[in-house]
Amino acid sequence: MFLCMRTTIHIDNHLFAELKRIAADTGRTLTAVIQDALRESLSRRRKADRPTAELPLFHGTGVMPGVDLSDTASLLDLIESNNGAA
């Protein structure tokens, strides 16, 4: 079940005119345009609130000699041998 709430908001005349123009240009209702704009704004805010992870950068010219990326068993052996040596 989809519930809707009615409310009164005050919108600047220039902003309202732009919203109506977008609604007319896209063939949508004014309500749909305003809801989409609010969803987009809230989505950007949620993304901005998320902490970002700093990932290490590795530089080089490619895969080390003797490493075969299609051979998972030898990759695991290589990883385990490097972890044991560290």
C-alpha cells in the first residue's frame, strides 16, 4: 500500500516557475518533478555522509614475473608465502 501525505510548502516564485517548466517539458506532474528533486537531493546527502576509505596505490608495470593470474592455487601459495615472510 502506498501512502501519501499532503502538506503546504513555500517555494520561491522563480524556482516554482522552473519546476513547472520542467514538468511541462518532460510530461510529468509537478508533484513528480518535486518528489524526484527531493529524492535526488536526499540521495546526494546520504552519499556525502558516508565515510570514504583510503585505498593504497601500487605503481608498477604489471604482473610480477612468473605470476599467472588464471592459476588461483599458485596465487594463493604466493600470497601465503609473502605473508609468512613479512
